[in-house]
Amino acid sequence: MLNMHISRYVSLHRSLGRKFSEQERLLRQYADFAVRAGDRHTQVQRIYDWCHTASSQNVARHRFDAARNFSLFAHAEDPAHEVPPAGVFGRGKRPRPTPTIIEPEQVRAIMAAALDVPPKGTISPYTYHYLFGLLAATGLRVSEALALQCNDLVEDGLIVRNGKFGKQRLITLQQSTRQALEAYLAARARLGATGNDLFVTIRGRAPHKVRAHVVFVRLARQLGYRGPTGTAGMRLHDLRHTFAVRSLESCPHDREAIAHHMAGLSVYLGHASVANSYWYLEATPVLLRDIAAASEQLYLGETA
């Protein structure tokens, strides 16, 4: 019974363009836990008991939020489903990590170090080398890059078919970026690497995004760009952040030009709303200085 309701609930969210994979995974775990206890409806105490088996407070909160949102859906159709009060396992949302703006020479050093990633003599070192280069050159999300198929490289650029919220877009490429991808495809052919994914390991499939993060962080530590384990620092996502920030820094300091640039950048990055792109404005001293100068002009009654 619970699994049937969960299937309808997941289908509803996916019809709205959401992947909803993590939420479904948690809800299936909850259903297994509840069904073993004989439940046919959501029960507040059972949700609490399931959340208490989590490995950390953060995991417990994610479990609780997923179960509570589902119980609201189920209760709307059948009052026999109980709904726990909000915020029982905390309302905290982790703050955005402090971004690191990666310098061009650092990107080059990380890409060079990636060529020594084991196993040597296979496609894997080339995969990480060219993957990190593509992320730096295009600002793609790592999940988008790893979802690319070989036939997504077309004459007009790269087709991102599996973007966030199910959005699809075309990424135009600089000639140097296209040449780099063609060099990677040549390396694939030379080494006999197979698979439909654009970026592959020796298994013929794209590496998992967690693995790509781990490789990047290890290389950053190896090069002295990040501190020891347990400390914050340069992340793979910072390649995307750096791309966006450098793009904004190069924009003419004209209000209309900035508005047009922000709209274009938002579409290019695959943001659901242009508001998500404005966060990058506060990322570097250059941008902050420009914002401060414009604010001062407005305060003095001048045109910003």
C-alpha cells in the first residue's frame, strides 16, 4: 500500500520535471521499514523511529523531510495517514561552501597532474584530464558533463540533454575546446576504449560524479591547493563557479549590458531562474568593488 502511494507521489514530481531520485530512494527505505512493522499508513512514531536509525543528524533530517512531505501528500487523500509536525529533526540548511576562484595556471596544473592518475596506459587519466578541462572551459555541472554521450558533440556544440530540472540546452564551444574533445576521442580510439558515454573509464562507462570529485580533491591536495583531509578548500564545482565569475568580470560596466549578460549567462549555465546567477556577483573583490561603486553612485544620486 505505502509503495503504491510512493510510486504515485514520485510520478507526480517527475511529471513536473524533477529527477526526484534521492527522495524516492529514501521513501523506499522508509516503506520497507514501515511495512516490516505492519503499517499500511504513515505513522508519526514510525517515521521518528526510522529517522533515529540514521547515521547522522543531517541524514536524519533529510529522511524526516522526505517522509513528512510524502505524508502530507498521502494525508490529503486519506486522513488515516498521520503527519508529523515540521522541524522535529531541525530546520537547518547547510550554508553554501565558500567558493574558491581557481586561477588559469592552477587549472593547467591539475589537468597535467590528472594524466598521472592510475591506471597508467589506459583511458582513465585522459578522461579526468579532459573532463576537468571541459568543466573549466564551459562551466558545465559535473553531472551534466558525465551524462554526455558521444553523439552529443555536434557541429553547433554540445547538447546537454540531462540538465538540472530536466532542462535541455546547447552549449557552444570555442574552437580550442572542440579540438581538445576531438583529441580525447582520438585517445579513446587509440586505447580501444568503448562505450556510448563521452567520458569513460576502463569499464566503458562514465565515472561516478563522486569519484570525479575525489580525484579532483586529491590532485588539489597533491599540488598544495587544498589543505589536509577534514579542511575546506578547492572543489570540483569551483571550476563552474570560476567560469561564471570570470564571465561576469569581463562584462562591460553598463547596466543594460549587465542585464543582458546575466540573462544569457543564466540560460548558458542552465539555471532555473536568473536570480540564481546573481549570487556570482559577490564572488570576487573585482565584482564587489564594482557593486560598491555603483551603490555609492546611487546613494549620491548619480546614474549607476
